[in-house]
Amino acid sequence: QVQLVESGGGLVQPWGSLRLSCAASGSTFSIYVMGWYSQAPGKQRELVATITEAGIEYWADSVKGRFTIYRANDKNTLYLQMNSLKPEDTDVYYCYRGQEQYDYWGQGTQVTVSS
């Protein structure tokens, strides 16, 4: 089992910045993919960005150039630096970890972009 605990969401004005954090604990394996997904009410969860243990990244077109994904040195803490935020970025953001054949999700953190 893997536990994912997110933090860092909140209310920010348009063009502002937020940093989300996700701490993984438990049975973490060295081969994995971690990332962030977002979900609006009544809609499917959508990929924002992922990164593998080898550092290979994948991005949604809507956030390229504005968001950065990176890991702490211990490789079990994941960050999403969100810059130039837009109202359409308002969603619940979920941390994700995939390893072996299992998928793990955090509890979600609300990001609201509004003036």
C-alpha cells in the first residue's frame, strides 16, 4: 500500500502562483510514475502532468509553459509549481502514483483561481 498526502491548494487571483505538494509513503517501489490530475464537478479526471522515475515528463497542452513538475531529492515527494494561473485552472487536483500494477490516489486539494 502507498499513501499519498497532498497540500498547497487554495484561492489565488488570476496570474498568481501556487505550489502543490504530494508526499508518498508506504511500500514505494523504485520504478513508478507520479503525477497530477485535475477534476471539475461532473467531469472526468484529466491528466495535468506526470513524471517517471527516470525523469520522463508528460504534459497536458493547456498547462505547458506555465506549470512545472519536479521531485524532492528523496524522490517520494512530488511538487507541481503552478504559475500564471487562469480561472479555467480551477479544479480539484489529485496526486497519482502508479507502480507495479496498482494505481494510488491522494485525497485531492482544491485550487480556485478567482479575483
